[in-house]
Amino acid sequence: MSARKITDAWTWPIDATRYDQAHGLTARERRFLTVELPSRVKSSKTRQPSLDTVERLARPLHDVFDHIEFQGPERRSLVFYLLEEMGRRDRTLWAWTDAEWIESVECRRHDGNRIIAAAFLLRGFDALASFPKRRQVFSCLARRVFGVERLAAAEKKIKAKLRKSGYGPRTLRLVPLTLAQLLLITRSPRMEDITKEALLQLQTRNSTLGFEKCVIPLSRVLASDGIIDQPLRRLGLRPKFIDETPESILTNVPHEWERLARYWHETSTQSRVSRSRVYCHLLSVGRWLHATRPHIEGPAQWTRTVAAEAVAMCVNLKICEWAHSATASRFSNSGKPMLARSKVSVVYALRTFFRDLQYWEIIPRSFDPHIAFRPPRSLLALIGFNPRVISDDVWAKLIWAGLNIAATDLPLPGGPGGGRTNYYPLSLVRALSAVWLFAGLRWDEIRRLRLKCIRWQENAPGERVCLLSIPVNKTSTAFSKPVDKAVGELIEAWEKERPTQTTIIDPKTGEQVDYLFAYRSKALGPAYLNCTLIPILCKKAGIPDKDVRGRITSHRARSTIATQLFNAREPMSLFELQAWLGHKRPSSTQHYATINPSKLTKSYEKAGYFERNIRAIEVLIDQDAVRKGLAAQDAWKFFDLGHGYCTYDFFDQCPHRMACAQCSFYVAKESTRAQMLEAKTNLLRLRQEIPLSEPELAAVEEGLTAYEKLIANLRDVPTPDRLLQIEAAPAMHTTESEEQC
């Protein structure tokens, strides 16, 4: 067989249709197999009996042994043994069951692999997993059936592609055994003949994690070559909720309601995540419907009254209140009031469901869903912009950890701790950390970044700007935005070390693309950043993975970066930040960016609201006048105006504060009385805050013109001293007022 030329064309070596496959033995064959053959074999060790009598029984065995190149005395001995077994069982080998073949192998273990080859080539024996030494059985049988050269060529091809994709020795070591089983299931040594059904059969048979870790990489190689449509998924992964809905979830849900809910899910054009969320909400409403209104089976029986009651139910909804028992048992906060945002989500799910069914003419239009399922204003008022920003000190530590992460920080497979392991290269982890810490992207956008997504732009000689190409996302088309240079440098370092990967179908665009962060022919896992990388960075930074706002997740970086850019020394405007984040509307950006309290404090201080409306003035208290009881006749409180003193007790209420020289309460500092006042040693110096009116503020800020306007407006307003005189003698009001003015 070593000299046999390997060709792509291959046919099954044994054509069983050429043989007589009758199950029963003739009388002559029975006598020969039970009497003559045993006696002749025992009587003569050198002279072997002729098998012409049982030629139809011996010919298939000889053809099998010719194909597997089994010669010599051991071959004749094995043929005689199998013929004697036919005589003992009174049936030809075509009628043997799998248990009888296994019994024959156990009775003659040194020839077990050859007997298995005969059973496989002649009858398609498929109970290979029943033997204890599976590795030896599969490998030996594959080599005997398909040939050593063919099997070695297939192994070499598979290993080269897996090694190029980044798989290590642990996976490559299992390739021969896994490939042998797969080729035996398909009954062909050609890779093009492998089907997805064969892969699923092998994955189910080898339920151990080690073998499954090799089956899945093989499926990725076959998918990249176009042999199968898509690679396999892990058996341990939870199936899609809608595709395989357990019957327990549909308990207490009216059949018609569930049927139309499933129809909506299959017909709606929303994303898979949105459709699944709405479907779950509809099942919860169905359980409420069954418990409170069992006579209503489907949406067609709903009225505006039922819709209003459903909205009232959503307003008072509690966590897991109408969920199925399996879901409620997983939440520790079950029974507590639900958040306002979650309540509104249920109302909007009902609105979307009834709106689409009415538009598709599945149910009659008995009410307007937009009006009937309108969330109460009191509930909407509880929903506001509340970005989950990470504090600046914690974020600075995370940035340091991401830029300085080392190989010793990454948990190795099989290492201590029993937690999640990391098999990605260090350069990939560094580039991923930089993108998460500086680019402000959603996790889906990070996973779907394309190869060569970095572009450098020269703004000035020696000044380069790094532009990152963002793929199509949920709110915008593909666009580019500037990022820090460290992001571009680390991505370029990873691209130089990145193994050649197979193209992967982008689920959003349906294109065959080269993902930047693809490794081992698959994209990054959905939970890798939240469950593996972020805990690694928190541990290196010496901070907990939780804060007052909850767990540190991938999406919180987006809010943190947006808020820091919005509160920088030279901040980005709301519209610039909207373009940088890739939002469709500015209102979406407001959910991510908030004004920093420190910046708000500085802006408030610069505005000078308090100083603008309040002025502090020094007050002198004559303690001698107060002690001697002269405060009723003489002035005892003196407001320091700078150029003089005002002795009016209610100076803060006087409208003539800007023209005090006209008033008799005014004492100029150059006068003898003012000098005597300042010479007193028992004066108590205080400060009093004086609120200013708008004309006074204008006079202070705008200068002489506003001051003259203020004086003109006060021309007919009596001064405090004249006001007191008017109250004492109203008859003198006219003449004395004119004299004061």
C-alpha cells in the first residue's frame, strides 16, 4: 500500500453486492463448518483444508484481508475461526448482530482490529464506541480502511490550518483520533464528503469536553473551506430561547396568545435581541391574562378597557411577578418593585405587538395601540439621563492596568483558581484593552472591527492622527473617528502577530469579513470582556470590579469616556460628541454624557450669582451710645460707604444708596463728626450683606450712564430723612420735599 498512488477519487473498496448474502447455511455448508473443518484443522497443522465448499462464505473475508494487506498463516487461522463461528451460530456473517461481532472480537483479541475491519467493510459495523480502547480501534480501523497515506495527508492538511489559526498542541494532539472517527462516520477519506450531520453525530457521541474542543475547530476549518455552511456550537451553550422554547415556559399562557406572539416574532423585522425581549414580555402578559381573565384567549378579544387594565398592571409590576417558575427562582430580588424603565418596556412591547397585528390585518382594529398603551406621565418622569460613569480615579487606574498588562496577569488554561482562562495572545489582549479604554465603542462594535481598521492622517509635519474605522452598528452606518495614538500602535502590533484566520460572516451585514480580533477562526466570545478581561484589569489595578453603580462592564466605558470628553478643559460640544459616538440623535448622547459636578461648581462660581446680587458693607456700632441709652436720640449705627457714613438704621432698604450725599443721614468722612467717630476706641466693626436691585447692578457694572439714569429715576423719591419728616408733618410735604431735591 505504501507504493499505491494517492488520488482524489475514492470508492468503497469492498462491493458487498457482488456476494451472496443469504443468511442461512445449506446442509453441505453446515456439515463442512461444524464437522469437517474443525477435524481437519485439528488433525493437520501443515496441510490446510480446501474451502471450495464454502467459497461464497470465504471469498468476502479474503477480499477484506487483501485490502488491509493481511497475509501469512495468521490470515488462514482467522478465516477458519470466522467460518467456525458461522457454523456454530448456524448463520452467515451477513446475519450477525453487533453483539455477536463484539463477542467474536473479545474471543480473539489479538486479531480484534482485523475482525472489526471485516465487519466495517462488509456490513457497515457502527458500534465502534462499544470497545474499551476507542483510540486504538478508530485509528487502526481508519488506517486499514482508507490507507496510511490518505489519512496522513488529511491530518497534515487539518493540522496546518488549525496551527495557522492559532490552535495549540492540546488541540492538535486530538486531531488524528477525531479525524479518524469523522472519516469513519462519513465512510470516505475525502474532506469534501464530510457533512454537518456527521459532525453533529461525532459531537454527540464524544460528550467529553476534550474531544468536543477538537470537533468544533474541525467544523470551523470545514466552514471556511465551504464544505459546510456554518461551524458547530458547543453542546453546553444554552439554545436560542425562541428556537427551542421549552414547554414549561408556555405553561399558563393561552394557546392563541402564544401562537400570535410566536408569529409576530417570526415576522417582525426587528433585531433578534429586540424580538426575543418583546416575546418574553408577551408571555408574561399572557400569564397575567390567564390568571385574571381566563375567558380571553387572544389579542382579537382585547378592548380599550382590557388595554387600560394591562397598563395599570405594568405600572404596579414587580420583578418576576408573571415570569415562569424557572426564571423566578434564579433572581434573589424577586418580588421587589420593578424599575420604571422595565415597566415602560412591557407597555411598549404591547403597543408594538398590537400595532403590527392590526397593520398586518391579523386582528381587527378595535382601538388605537398608540393611545391605549401610552405609559403614564408619572412613570415616564422617573426615567431620565443617568449615565453610569466610573469615577476618575478608578478609571485612571484601569487605563494604567490596560496599558501595562503583562503575560503574567493572564490566567493560563488549567491554572489555579478554577476561574475563566485566557488563551488569547498577549498582543491581542493589549490591543483589545486599548480599544475598550480609549475608543468608546459598544462591545458588538469592538468584536466586529475589521482587519486594517486603523488609518493614519498627517495633519502637520511630524503630527499624525489615528483614525479608527467603525463598522455598521445599530444606530449608524460605517464611519471613522479619531482615537488616541496608543490605540493605533497596539492594533498594528497585534496585526503583525495575528495568525491567518478564515473569513467569518458578519451577522449584521451578511458579508464574509476578516475580523481584527478573530482567533482560532472565530470572533471573540460575547462574555470575554465582561467576564475575563475586565476582572483581570481590575485585579491588576487593585480595585474591586464593582462600585456604587454596580459591576464594571464594557458599556460603562462608553459613558465614562463621553463624560470626560464633555467635561474636558476644552470640551467637545454635544453635537461633536454625538458624531464621535455614532449616535443618530443628540438625545441618545445625553444618556452617556453628563456635566461633572466639579465643572458645574466652577462654572457656577465664575457666574458670580451670589456676588452679583449681594454686596457686603462695613458697619460701625457706637457701643457708648447703646450702653448710655442714647440710641433713640443719637445715631449709633454707621454704614461705611467709603467716602462717608450713613446713619440710617434701615440702610439696606433705602433706594438712595447710590446718592447718599443728598440725605441728611449722610456724614462725610472729611467732616469733624466723622473724625470724632473714627477716633472712638469702643467701636464694634461688623459687616452686613446688602442686596442690590437691578438698576443698582447696572450702575455698578455699566458705569456713569447707568448711574445718572439711576439718579434721574430717584429724583421724585423722598430720601429717608425727609420721609420721616413727612410722616411727622404731612402739611410741610411739598415745600420741604422740593428743598431736599
